[in-house]
Amino acid sequence: MKKLLLIAASAVLMNGCIYGTVKDANTGSGVYQAKVSVVKGSCSGNGCGFPEGTDSSGFYVFDAYGDRNGSANTKFITPASGEEAITFSVSKPGYISRTFYHKPDYQKVTYDGKTYYVSDAPLIYLCPYGSLDSDGDSICNSAENRYGTDPYNSDTDGDRLSDAAEIFGYDGVDIRYYGADPLRKTILIEADYYQAFKPDQAALDQVIQAFADAPVTNPDGSTGITLAIDLDDRIAASDEDSNLSPVWTDFDVLKNKYFKSRRSSLFHYALFVDQYNGGSSSGISRGIPAHDFIVSLGQWPTPGGTTQQQAGTLMHEFGHNLGLMHGGDENANRKLNYLSIMSYDYQMPGLTVDGTSGVVDFSRLKVNAISGNISEYSAMSGYGGTTETNLADYSVRRNGTWLSGTASSNLDVNNNGSLQSSVYVGYYNASQNDWDNITFAGGGSGGSIGDGHLGASALMSFGTFNSRSIPEYMVDSCMTPEDM
């Protein structure tokens, strides 16, 4: 995740250059004398009020130092008051103009013994008038070929963030700043918090890494999902509600104040709070799938939760937002053959995989149904590519107790210290690979993910969960300390 901005204070005190390149979508060569204008932003310096022009290679720079463009043309550009990004426009006669949003992420560079801070704007391929745009996403086909995106699909990587939004930003928000890439799946969360319940960075990092390691393929050939968590606002003490009740009514009071509406089609929204509805539930999602969710560990033995509990609960509640239930594709909790953070057996301690405990992950396995009895010697079996070797990596927890053996063999499922060829455990449906079944669209009364550049694809199904979505009023409160 691209987050090397120096410090908040220096962003307004130091000068920094913003630079970029403009090319012709058809030829790939630089566009000379294209005009790059600040549509919305603040400027200080002698050259404010005039656009920048590109050189013969298509390069331009808003020069805050005067070393390239001269002291008479210095420009230090920052977002306008109340905005999170600068709005730029690129134009030249004969070409379709392009608007983009840029939130500077200054990098320190040294050249010829002098230190500069610079931020690179997105590469712009200008489309000549009359260019074909088959998918209607504002990027002409020839530019899509340059970017490597699909000219017939407005969302090449299938993450419900359009190619245009991931390259140029959307509605005043620069999601490229958070690592968005049209060729790699990206999920964005804004998380606000009460002062006493700010999540540990280590917990956030654990969940971010779980998504980065996900067995999900991308058009650029990589695997994993870029999860960006913008730990944004601390809720003011005067606004803190120690008990959100009714939960979503009080939640919306805070959301309406702290979550900017322009982000609603791009970011999920989370609150880290004390409690809701007078209980000790660890959290709740605003439907399955959903846009909003809550982490509420204030009434747990460690108020706010341990780092492990925060990571597990964040992953669990966000899993509901992505369409996962306590049994994956069903609401049966503590399924013996479902090895996922979505099960109460693993939400707080995490999974144990290949001897490593505390692993925060959704199910990667497809495990066959169990019909009454199980052989403790052979334990469980997989299907659809899940092998005995895969199962052998996993330890199993049942009703709060870790069992000896593995999901593949020698599993003391009744915890009596000996192995038996037939033990009754109950009936469990086959379990899914969660990563194969998440939905990126969100949903429910909190909103959905999907920006306006998706075009026709905005009308597509939200996935298999569309037919079995659960509205917020039917979502059960999640785990309490008594469920441990």
C-alpha cells in the first residue's frame, strides 16, 4: 500500500513538485503542448493562475522549487480546503480532455546535491476525437490497450472499482494513492474509531497481509488482493456514543458526520466502538453482503480486544461484508469441516496452519460433507482440488477446544485421548473455499461498491450471494466472550 507521505505537518510546510507524462493513445508518443490545468486545488508561488504545458516528450511538472521552470513560474499545489485530492484537467485541441484526481504522495529524491520532494501523477493517454470506447468507461480502446486493461470490460480485474477510477480517481478521490490498480483486485475500507478503541496497527497489518496472500488470481499475473485500510478519523469525545442503540440508527449519526459521501461507492465503512444494543457482541455487519460493519470489543475482558482478537474480528466482520456467513455459504456455525475465521471456533484464536497459530484467513479448502460418523484415523476429505496434503496442514478446533491430530488424519474428534474408527459427530454440509466466493459489491441499506464508470457492468449480478443476501434486520449479533 502506497503510504510514504512524510508527516502531516510537513505536507503543508514543505514544497513539493507534482509531475507526469501525457501521451497519444494511438501512437504512444508524447503529446507536445498539452495543457495541464488545476481545476480544483490551492496554489502558492509566482506562477499560480497559469496551466503547465508538456514538452516534446509529453512531460510536465508543477515546479515548487523553480529549478526547472524558473522562479517566475513556481507552483506548489495542494488539495483545496475540504478536498482530499487535487482535480486536474489535461487538454489539447484534437483530443478528448481527461480529468484526474491526485493526492500527492511525496517521495524524497536527491539530484545534483539538492533534495527535492516529488509526487508522480498517473500516466495519461489522451484519446483523439472520434476514438472508440467499446465499454463506455471513458477510456478509449487504444488507451486501454496501452494500460493493459480490457476495452470491452469497464472493470478488468473484477473488483467493482472501474478501470477509470483505479487509474484517474473518481468523484474527488484518488484511490491510486491507496494502491488501487486496474490489473489487481483492490478493496478499500475507511475505519474510524473511538479514542479508547483505536485498533492496533499490527492487527490491521495482519488482515492486510491475509488479503495480500489470498489465493486469488489477477490480470497482471499476480495473486492476492490489495486491501487498503484508511484509519481515518478519531471520533470526537463529544460524539462518542458508548452504546449504539438502536445500532444502525446511532451508527448513521456518526457515519453521516465522519464518512464523506463521495467515498461511498469506493470504500466500505467501519467503526471501532465500545458496544451496541447493550451487549458484549464483538461486532456486526450491516447485512450479508454489506457496505458497513462494526467492531465492538469494549465489553471484552481486554477492553478493545487483544491484537489477535482485533485482527480476527476485523477479518470476521468484514467477511460478512464480502458475503460470507458463519458456515461460509450457510449460517451453520462451528462446522467441524469448515476451517475459516468465519467460524466462532477460529474468530478469536485464529487458525493453526502448518504449526503456526493465530493465522487470520478465510477458508482455502473444499471439504466434503460429514454424514453422522467420522473415522478419527482418516478424519476429513477434500474435493475440487483440496488434497490430503492440504488438510494435513490444518489443526482442528471443536466447540472451543483444540483437538490432537489434523484435518487429514489421527483427529481425536471426541477428545478422549484415543482414536476410534467410527465416532458420531453430527451432520455437516460440504464446506466451500471462501476466497472463491467473496463478492466485491457490498450491498444492503448502507450502500454498495461500484462507481459510475462501471457503465453497463454496474447492472451485473452481485454474484452467487445476490440470491441469498441477508438484510441488516436479520443479521445476528456476532461472538460474545461467553461464546469463547
